Amino acid sequence: MNGFGAHGHDEDAFGPSKGGIVSSFDAFPKTKKTYLVQGRNSSAWTVTLILTCIYLAWSEITRWFAGTTSQTFSVEKGVSHDMQINIDVIVAMRCADLHVNMQDAAGDRTLAGDLLRKDPTTWSQWTGKNLESGMHELGKGGGEKAAPGWEELWDVHEQLGRARKRKFSKTPRVRAQTDSCRIFGSMDGNKVQGDFHITARGHGYLEFGEHLDHSTFNFSHIIREMSFGPYYPSLTNPLDATIAVTPTPNDKFYKFQYYLSIVPTIYTDDASLLPLLSSITSSKNHPASSIFHTTHAIKTNQYAVTSQSHKVSENYVPGIFVKFDIEPIMLAVVEEWGGFWRLVVRLVNVVSGVMVAGSWAWQLADWGIEIVGRRRRRTGGGVGVLGTPQREKESWD
């Protein structure tokens, strides 16, 4: 039949494959491998799908461990009357020639010089080779201790880990003659708009005594710490580790001004505590204030800062002026984690979705290859025996 026998083909070729005893009990005899058409090798595609599943599953697990962070603004509900201010400043003038004061919108004047500690030091002790790591000019970078970005501010785990109360570091011993003053410590003030300033003796306030020579003026300074609320030295603020110097040594009457906008902020990793945290203050007298000493919540103050520095005439008061204002809102940064079973469901969805999508893609590829093959066979000639191409039929003949 059409040269079937002439080419060595017989009916046994389409019968059951020869084998042992087990094959004789085979209810569904198989066609010999010689007459099977092998499909495309899908091992590479399978490995691709497996790697994709592993990558997406790992991403889901990492996201689950990191949690989701949400930020909400609300009107501050708690009623608080005071606020702690933490300062660590080095000024290039002797301590005896400086006056440190604070005055708020309520009209109260605080003699900050009596509440803060003043240690004589030298300017070279904090500059040059002794410049602390990360020290920078405001708005000009500064490496690790520069103003934190939004990603760092929203990282609740990072903020809670850094919130550890410590004392101010000691002033290094100085053997040479001192020419600068380190002013540091914490003090309480009214939680209202205020102005903290460092001026020269005999300038800015009416007082009796010897008039300070203008040639001794030098308000170049280093701000190591400027924060509001509980003192957490590891929390980075915009003014921390900043240095500001006068353009020339002859600029004696120079005014450095900083404008701060303070926003009370709560960091917590337990959303159920948020109503309680929003309604209380961090005052020591509050019965629930101990919650802020746990590892699940802190209440502090973040602030934005702008600066303006310029030379002034002798009719004005030179010095360092920090004006701050309290915003009537509260920022709550909450980090939450989904349950374990939510993670399992998401992993199942990811893996099954990749497999289903991969199967569809493979079937579509097979369908496309089959369509292209049919068009090629039509343009190449007729079809031979059992659907083989015409060129294979000619090779048999």
C-alpha cells in the first residue's frame, strides 16, 4: 500500500511494545517511541517559573517582616503645658562673654544661662582634625548624620530602636587657654511659640557692668543637638551636627537666625495604642506616661527648619536666634504587620498565579508555533503519509 511494505514497515510496528511480564498485563498498550512526536523542551521555562516564584515569594516575606507604615495627621487632643528643650551648642566666644535666654509668647522669660551648663573649651577642639563625623553646614549634606530623609523618618522600627535616653557627653579636657564655650543641657519651657537666643554680654538686655569690646565678637557656632521633648541623642534632627561660621573674621556684628516649625510626633508599632497615645502627654505626672518608656511607642517632636544669616549694623543685636512655633496638629506614624495566615494566603496566590500565567503563556507560544508551521507547510507543498511534510515523503521514495 503506497510502498508501505517496501520500506520495511509492517503492522507490528503499531502494536504493543515488546517487554517483560508486566507489559503483557498492560490494559492500555503504548505506541512505540519511534512513532511518537516529541514536543518542545519546557525545562528552561519550568526553571524560569520556579525562579520567578521564589523571587516573588521572598519579596512577600520581606514585606511582611518589614510591615506597612501609615502616617496620619490629626488635631492634638492631649493638653500639655510644658515642653523640654535639649541644647548642645559650641560658640566661639568665652562663656563669661555670653548671655543665654529664652522668651516665649506668654511673656515668660527664662534665664537659660542658669539652667544650662557652660563649659570653657577651645574652638580647635571641635574643628579641623577634631571635627566630628557627619558635621556639615545646614542644607549642604553631611553624610550619615545629615538631616534624615522621609524613608528614615517613616521607619518606625529604626526610630524605636534609637529612642534610648542618655546623658550629655562630657566636655573634653582642655590644657590650652580657652576661647570658646560649650552650652548644653535640658530645660523646660512653656509649650508655646518662643525665642531662644545667645547674645553677647551687655548687648540685647539692659544690665550693669563693663561694656564688652566689639572686637571679641565671634558668633561662629556648632550645634551638636537641638531637639524638643525627651532627650534621645540617637534620633537625628535637622539642626544636629551642623556648623555655621562668619564669612570673614572681621564680621563681628553677625546675626544667625533659625526658624523652626515643630510637629508633635508619635511612633508606635501597635495600632491599638494609638487612641491612648494621642490623648495623653509625656508628662511625668500623667498616670499613663510610662507607656512612652516601652519599646512599642515614643512621643517626640519633629521639626522643619529654615535659616537666615547676615551681617547687621551696630544698631542691631548680633547673636544666635532660634525662633520656634508649635503646630496644633499631631503626626502619628504607625507600623503594622499582617497575620501569619495572611502571609500564607498571599504566598499561595503568588505561586498559583505565576504557574497559571506561565501555563497560558506556554500554550499561547505552542499555538503560535503551530500556526507558523502550518503556513510554512502550505507554502512548501502537499502533505505526505500520516501528515508528514512532502519533503519527508520524497525522501522515502
